[in-house]
Amino acid sequence: MSLFDMTGKVAIITGSSRGIGRAIAEEFADQGARVVISSRKPDACREVASAINAKHGEGCAMAIAANISRKDELEALVVAARQAFGSIDVLVCNAATNPYAGSMNGISDDQFRKVFDNNVLSNHWLIQLVLPEMARRRHGSIIIVSSIGGLSGSPVIGAYNISKAADFQMVRNYAVEIGDHNLRINAIAPGLVRTDFSRALWENPTTEKRVGEVTPLRRLGEPRDIAGAAVFLASDASVYVTGQTIVVDGGITIVGPAL
């Protein structure tokens, strides 16, 4: 059996109705996993789940809408996933937000709190919700989709970058705490990827051209580029990897900032 085979595993992926989250869910399903599609919009979740079921057979995917800023909805998400599939083997915290662009001097308290509530606290909530079951079974993998923004400063997305740096530390700290239960937690740090979330950046011809010229692989990322790293971290291929951040950015961080 391939180390990357995910047959029999159940995965919750937040923010999976589009972009990176959808690509991860689709690739997990391709590797044999059953997947829970979740985002704020029920119709969008159902569309993705239906497409996956059409490809792999009914029961491979289910849709459970949830707003990551509401703890009760995340609790309901985990309960419903367990009721439908019996257990949770993989959690991918992919959903995030960035309500503000500009200098840190201009961000409001509410905007700053929203960034941290959605990008850090919600991940903590979800981890806490799946940990007891995973610990009892001594089996499970948790993945936080962070960003290379957490590795540098920015005059435009400072609060977002700070929250993504906090995710790196969350992964390291949880790895220390849960390792004795044979559980793994890691992060992925994508570079600029063509998603709706980053549309304002890559739709700017000047930015796209500059990033493409500076990036060693000479192109922007695509959602499926991130999915491969997620399969590695979710599968038995990474059974001895924990507390780490895998940078998936076409090499741009080795040559300096381009944005």
C-alpha cells in the first residue's frame, strides 16, 4: 500500500468550497479519503460535495456549512461529521480572513480582533474539538494552512501576517503537547496562489509579472500545488513529521519579497 494512500480516513477541511481548501478535499478524495466540505455557504459546500461524490461514489463527501467565527457552529460541524462518518482522522484548518489592507496604524480594534479570531482562535477551537477522540485512538493528523506572510513583515497585510506567524507557533506548541498521544500537527505556508482570496494581488498585472519574474519556478501557485503537501502531511508518508511548517511557494522566500 502506498504511503500516500488515505483509504478509510475521514477528513474535515474548512474553507473547502473553493480555492486551496477545495483542491485539498478533491485530492484527499482521490487518495481514498472521505471528506467533509465546510465553509459559510451551504449551497457552495453542497456543490463541491456533489462533484466529489459524482466522481468517487455517494458517501465519499458530505457538506456541513459552518462559520469559523462561531464556536457553536464548529462544535456542530464536528458532531455532524462524527455522526456521518464515525471518526475524524484528519483536520485541515484552511479557512481564514483578512478584512483590512493598509498600515497597522490604520487598523481598527474590531478588524484586528476579527483577524485573530478567525485565523488563530478558530483553529484552536477546532483542534480542541477533535483532540480527545484522536488521543483515545492514538491516531490523527492536524494541518493548519498558514502563509509565507507569517515569515516577513508587510506594509499592507501586517495583521494578517502576524496571525499567520501565530499559527506557526500554535503548531509547534501543540506538537509538544500532543506528541505522546502519537498525534501530529503541522502547517503549510503557501506563497501567492491563484484563489479568490488573493485575487486583488494576482489580478494586478504589475504584481503578477513581478512575482512571476522573481519566483524561481517562474509562475504563481495554483490551488492543487498546495494539495500535494496536504496529502503528505495527512497520510502515513509523514508519520515522523510534527511541529513543522512546509513552505510551498515556488521558491520565492529564498530570493526575498516580491510583493
